[in-house]
Amino acid sequence: QVQLVESGGGLVQPGGSLRLSCTASGSTVGINTMGWYRQAPGKQRELVARITNRGTTNYTNSVKGRFTVSIDNAKKTVYLQMNSLKPEDTAVYYCYCNRPLYYDGYWGQGTQVTVSS
């Protein structure tokens, strides 16, 4: 089992920045990818950004150039630096990780990000 604990959400004005963090604990051996999804009210959960333990990244088009995902493998922590935030970025952000060797994946509890003036 892997536990994921997120932090860093909150309320920010349009154009502002936030940094999300997510730390994995427990049976972390075998984690290949960590990343972030988000879910806005009435919408499906969507991938925001992900990073492998080798540093390969993927972003959804709407956040490219504004968000940066990074990982500290030693600390088993993934970060999401969000700049130039827009009201449409408002959502609950969920951290996730996968362990291909064990055919499983895990989710964090979610952290609310609200972009509003």
C-alpha cells in the first residue's frame, strides 16, 4: 500500500501562483510515475501533468507554459508549480502514482484550488 498526502491548495486571484506538493509513503518501491489530475464541478477528472522517475513529463494542453511538474525521488515527493492561474483552473487536484510492477495505482485525498477575484 502507498499513502499519498497532498498540500498547498487554496484561494488565489487570477494571475497568481500556487505550489502543490504530494509525498508518498508506505510501500513506495516500484513507483514509476507520479502526477496530478483535477476535477471541476460537473466535469470528469482529467490529467493535468505527470512525471516519471526518470524525469519524463506530460502536460495537458491547457496548462502548458503555465504549470511545471517536478519530482524529488529521494523524498518521494512530486510538486506542481502553477503560475498565471485562471478561473478555469479551479478544481480539486488529486495526486496519483502508479507501480507497474504491481499493477496498481493510488490516489491522494485531493486538495481544493480556487482561482477567483
